[in-house]
Amino acid sequence: MPLLMLAFTPRFITLTLSALALVAFAIGLIFDPRSLLLHLGLYISIFLTAVGIHDLIQKSHSILRNYPISAHLRFIFEAIRPEMRQYFFEGEKDGTPFSRDRRAVVYQRAKKALDVRPFGTQFDVYANGYEWMAHSIVPAPVSDDHFRVTIGGPECTQPYSASVFNISAMSFGALSANAIRALNGGARLGGFAHDTGEGGYSPYHREGGGDIIWEIGSGYFGARNPDGTFSPEKFAQGAGNPQVKMVELKLSQGAKPGHGGVLPAPKVSAEISATRGVPIGQDCISPSRHSAFSTPIEMMRFIAEMRRLSGGKPAGFKLCIGHEWEFLAICKAMLETGIYPDFIVVDGKEGGTGAAPMEFVDHIGKPMRQGLYFVNNALVGIGARQRIRIGAAGKIITAFDIVRTMALGADWCNAARGFMFAVGCIQSQSCHTDRCPTGVATQDPSRQHALDVPDKMQRVANFHHATLRELAEMTAAAGLEHPNDFRPIHISRRVSPSEVITFADLYPPLPEGALLAGTAPARWMQPWAMADARSFRAVTQA
């Protein structure tokens, strides 16, 4: 096609018109050089023509070379697509990771706004997967108890009375200083705990005064030697602070189990350097595995050392379940050493993260319910459930989420993104860009300045209080006194339009001591036979 004709095809017509407009405005200014409109038109046409010429000669985007200027609309629409979908097209129940309705209930409760719904449920109650709680004909009185659980086994000299609903692990560095201040201040106002995440026990955690669960990951941030190994002295110094109520060893997290991480050198500021104990301006590496231990027995001895160094505070570990024989190897190590953690936190693969590869987010790790069911029954199977408390985390927002999780065996629940919503997160999903629009997940000082700490810490406390209030209402409706009384039989799930099963059928319990007696079903005995207290490797191949 001749070049002249090509210039007037739909693909290039925008550039052609821009160039013609440039010529027309230039000629117009010869006759009327003082016209503001002609000057404005000339500048716009110059800009558009320059963009079009650049599009033609650049080599990164074929679509721009074929559709100069006009193809930029594609990139504009792509950039605003999440906002367009969220604000104009998303239904009340179908948004992800959290629906508009679930986000709204957090905002309403955090602001003490009306949080009831009119006209009936929007769920299709006959659809596969719909779940509900069984209620009692004779409800119990609604308790004004704040629902707490005591954590600490026989070796623990400073047990902790924890709320059944706490802030899950989120590190300073992933969250802004103001977000940490608001979360921890809210925890203090509401009387519940705040997990530091593996990023360290920062000054912003300390100044809030709220109860702290200090999480130690593979980088041992805040408790490390210059070479990255664990420092007992630094750990004892931090864990001895009265604000620290429990110490937690992180083995893996739900959103990216088995994956290490790197905080790039430009983001390692002076305050992050001081908190984590790493050099300023150098890559901060979280290894994918621990250097302080390499076998299940060594791990149990390390947990015992954490408990000793902390002055007898509850010590436990967090993980997302992967190979089942590895957790059962830890169980065998408990039996062989006589060392038991005070608690275990089960993180589900549906958990959130600031950034992770798509494959890890979507396809690695057990979901929380399956992981919780497995851990609870494994401890029952070795006769250790009564001495070890279990926490759980994974998309927990509402009182029903807590009820369902406790029915599967959890003693308490943690939430991360729910409390992020309470401090203003709008699920923009820009956590990895450092351009969080609400100042929650950013280190940009100007962006995080927008987050007003006194206001948001009160909202955190409000959300916690309102959720526990609804939990009390649901517990009473079931005829129970405490949410720890929920059992699998209390939760039903529709598996077809005409068939319903309870969680007792969906998650069959393991008899007490069945693994030790060898009477557990083959589904349990196979990974039990593969587990070795002296190695995380399988004894035999499945």
C-alpha cells in the first residue's frame, strides 16, 4: 500500500490528523499570532505528533507501532481496569480476594456505622459450597466475656491470656510505620495481640504499647549476628521486654511457603536497618530455610531455647502445611525429646502477602481448613492436643469465619488483611509498588503521612470489639458459652442441590492416640511411617 494511502488508514489516522492539525494551527497563528486557542491547539498537536512519531520508532510495543497514539488508550484502560471493575462492575459477593460486602462490613464496624443488611441474604443457599452454622432452639444468654484463651504448657512460666481474635503477622517494611503504630495502638485499646511478622520488633511496635507476639523467621531479624545467624543474646534482650507476650518461630507463610525473599537495597533505610539488624543500602535477604536447625529434633530444642531465653514465655511455631510427613516428623520429635511447643499457628495458602510469584500464590501449600484439620488431628493422634494451643490464619474477617475455624480445632484466630481494612486499606492491590493509595503498605513518607494514627487505632479497636460482639451473638445462638465449644457438627456445607453434610462428615476426627497405637486409617499411617524425628526427609517414597 502506498505510504500516503497508509497514512489515512484507521491504524494511522490519529497520527495523521495530529500532524495535519499541527500544520493548520501553525498557519492559523501566522494570521492571528495572539490567539490563545490557536496556541493551545498548536501545543496539543505538537505533543500528540511527537508521541506518535515516538510510537513509530520505538521497538518495545508492537501495538504502538501499528496504532500510534490511539493504542495508548489500551494501556490507560488496562491501568484503571482494577478500579473500574471494583467500583462499577463488581457484585457485592463476587470480588476477590475479598468481596465488596466483606470489605464493607470491616469499614462499617471500624467506624461504628450501621452494619446490618436488608431484605435477606444475597447468597444462593442451594448452591454447592454454601455453608451455615446450626442454631439452637434454646439459645444461651449472650456473654459479655471478651473470649480469651490461656496459652502456655507445663514448661511455660509466663502463660499468656490471649484474645480469640488477634492481628496476624505483618512486617514493618511491608507496612508503613504509621500502619504499625495504628495496629499496635488499636491492639492496646482493645486488649488483643499483634504479631510483628518476620520483619522485626520495631520501634513502632514498641511505642504503641499493645501486646506483642514476636515472630522470628529465617533471617532472624532483630536477633541476628552480622553473618545472618541467630544471636541468643539479642533475642533474649528483645524477648525480655514485658510487651512481648509470646515468641513465634516462622517456618513458612501461607501465601508463599518454601520461598525466601529479598528486600532490595534501595528500600533498606536507616530505620529498617536498625530494626532488622542489617546493613543500610544492601539487599536484605530472607533465606528459604533456617540455619539454626536442620532436623525436627534440633527444631524442638531451638523452640525450648527460645522459651528459655524469653524468660519462660509461650514459644511456638507457625507454618503452612506442605509435606504431611514433615509435620508428623516434628510430632515424633516432640515425643522423642519430651519438648513440646506451647502453640502452633496454622497459616493457610489463601493468606496474603506484599509480593509473591503467581505460582506460589496460586498453587503451593494447603488451604487453611485442610491444614488446620491435619494439625489438630495429628496432635490428637499422638496424645498431645491438650497441652498445645492452635491458632489459625487465612482470610478470616467475620464472626462466622471465626466460628467455622474454631469448629475445626483452632483455639484462636488471626487476621491480617481484615485489620488492614480497618486502618484504611481499599484492596487496591498495589502493595508491591510502594504506591499504596492509603499509606498502609508503603515506605513513602508523604503517602503514609495521610494515615492518621489516632483515628485509625480507634478503628482497629472498634473492628475487633464489634467482631467479638457478633461472635458472642453467634455463640449464644448455637446454645454455647464459649466459641471454643464449637465442634465440626455445628457447621454444615451443601455439596449438591439436594445433599448436605456436616463438617464432622467432611473432616472425620482421628481417635485419641491413634497414631501411637497404629490404629489410624491408612491415609494417616502412610505419612506417619514416612516421618523421621531425625530428618525432614521422607523415610520411604510414597
